[in-house]
Amino acid sequence: MDFTGSVGRIVEDPKEAKDIAESEGIIWRRRWRPFSRTPSGCAMVRLHGLDGGIHVLQPWFHGGLKREIAAAIIRDHGSVDG
């Protein structure tokens, strides 16, 4: 399919289809510009990366907490909500 004009059309010639795809790719790359300023929510993604998991972006996640301290907090507070 060719959507470069005002209406779409079916392209049957493989060479023409390849030419259209290549020209569309070039046009798209020219139109696309990376953000000059990253949104505020992306600071955590840059800091931790998504390789660590999406949980690093959650408000309940505390990355610097040691296992012993976390275990002590759970032991002291039990399973109390809030």
C-alpha cells in the first residue's frame, strides 16, 4: 500500500514498493527529532534504567534500603496496613 498521496493505493510492482518504502523511511527520519528536554518522569528511568524493572519507578520502592533494615521494619510493624 502506498499512502504518500492524498489517497492510498495498492502497489503491485515490487521495485516501486521498495522505492516508496525507502523514500518514506527517509522522510520519517527527517521529521523525527529526539526530545530536546526529557519529561520529568524520565529522570528515574535514566537514573535506574528499566533493566532494573518497572518497580523502580513506583513510590513504594526504596533502592538504597539494606535487607537487614527492611527485615527489621517488617518485623517491627508486622502486616499492618498503611
